Amino acid sequence: MAKKPPAVIGVLTQPAPPTWWKAHRHQVALFAGIFLGWQLCTASSGATDHDQHGPTRPAHSVTPSATPSTTAKEQHR
């Protein structure tokens, strides 16, 4: 008795090429993340008409007296 040839179960074919979305989704996500991060940083910086370092003011808010009774080190204790 002769052996039967092996039965064909399926045929292997090349997979379909990926869609544009599958090939480029990581680039779209990167661009969206950079854009949204930039938007969040610029939107949370406050009003645009203010200086970035805040308003200018004198170095000390307390005016020194004409005759100081204590030294500067004693005032900070």
C-alpha cells in the first residue's frame, strides 16, 4: 500500500503591509505629547503681560530706622 501525500492544511502567505496608522502611531503620539506639554507649560505661566520674574520691589520690605538698636544678626533670630 502506498503512502498518501501529506494533506494541505493551509497556505502561508505574506502578511498584509501595515496600515498608515499602525506604522506611524508612535510618531503621532510623540508629536501630540510634545504639543500638549508645550500648551500646558505656556498656559500655566500666568498672565502674559507680567514679567516672568514677578513684579519689581525693593530688596527689604521693612524700612530701617535711623538709629538701629540691634544688629542684623540679632534681628533674624
